[in-house]
Amino acid sequence: MNAVWIESLVLATGGIVSVGSITIVILLLISAGGWRKGVAYALGYTGGYTLIGLAAVFVGAEAPKAETGGGGASAILSLAVGALLLWIALRNARKAPATSEGPSRIFTMVDDATPGKALGLGALVTVVNFKNLAIFLSAVSVPVTSDLSLSAQVGIVLLDVLVFCSSVILPIVVYLSFPNRARAWLMRFKDALHANRRPIGIRLPALFGLLFLLRGIGGWL
């Protein structure tokens, strides 16, 4: 059981690859009335992945499991996610560096967002961001294809959601814990993300791509 928990949570750390969602929640927090919009976005984001994870658990509980089929399916998913992440890293490496210094569309879009729109956006991202969805489902597949009880699988999936969404949750915790200083901290962090977006977009997908490939290959050995 411990091995299942550890493996699933390690794969769930792939959520930090979602630089876009980190940027969105920071921009929401530092905008006018931002903490409400930031919290709404995080609720939509974590709520969406929670529903997806629990759906996978209950669908998996009803599906017949072959003696080795579950592990094979999980390995195939990990191989697919690893290949996808490595392709993203290669694509980002071959892409010409951005020359425009002006704000991207996302930097201006959040100013007009309301808490309701931020909630909907957070939920929408969970299903339209196929890279993140594939990473999350790969982490969830570990308990779902195991022999653990349904309650244990649910517990692991809920922890997966917490770990996977930590990149969105932590900026809000910082903002609410240190309201007088958080804005300056988050602004610096946002600027650092923007300045290093190219190496981040190459190295993080490459690192997690190798992790998922190794996990998928290990599933066949």
C-alpha cells in the first residue's frame, strides 16, 4: 500500500508543470478584488480535478480487472504522458524565443474577470488542458489499478488532487497569510516566471517526461 501512495503522489507532482495556471492565479490575486477571484479559480480548478479523479475511481471499481491488465494500462498511459511531455519540451526548444516585451493576452484578460468567471475558468482548464489531464490521470491510475479498497483509493486520489493543485493553492495561502507583503512577493514571482518562461517550458516537461517514461518502462519489466 505504501508503494502505491508514494508512486501516485510522486506522479501527481507533475502538476507543477502547469506554469499557465500558476500565472493565471497570481494575476487574479494581484488584480482588483483579487483574492476572491483567485480563490474562485482555485476552487474551480481543484473541484474539477476532484470530480475527474473520483469518477475514475468509481468507474474503475465497476470495470473488470484482468490479473495484469490494470498495470499494463497504467504503464501505457505513463509512456504516452512521457512521450507527450518530451514532445512539448522539444517543441518549446525549437520554437524561436519571443521578441515582444508587451503583456500577453492572458495578462490583460484577468482584469475583466469576475469571481464567477474565474470559477468557471478554473473548472474549464481541467478538461481542455490535455497535458495536465493526462498527467493527473496517470497519477490516479496507480491506485485505480491496484488492489486497494475503494476507500483507500479515494483517499489517495484526494491527496493526488491536493499535490497536483498545490501550484495553484500555495499562492493563495501565501496571499491570505501575508496580505501586506504577498502582493510584492507574487509580483516578483510572476516576473521571474515570465523572464524564465523559455527554460521552464523546456526543462520541466523534459524532466517529468523522463520520469513518466521510466515509470512506464518499469511497468513492463
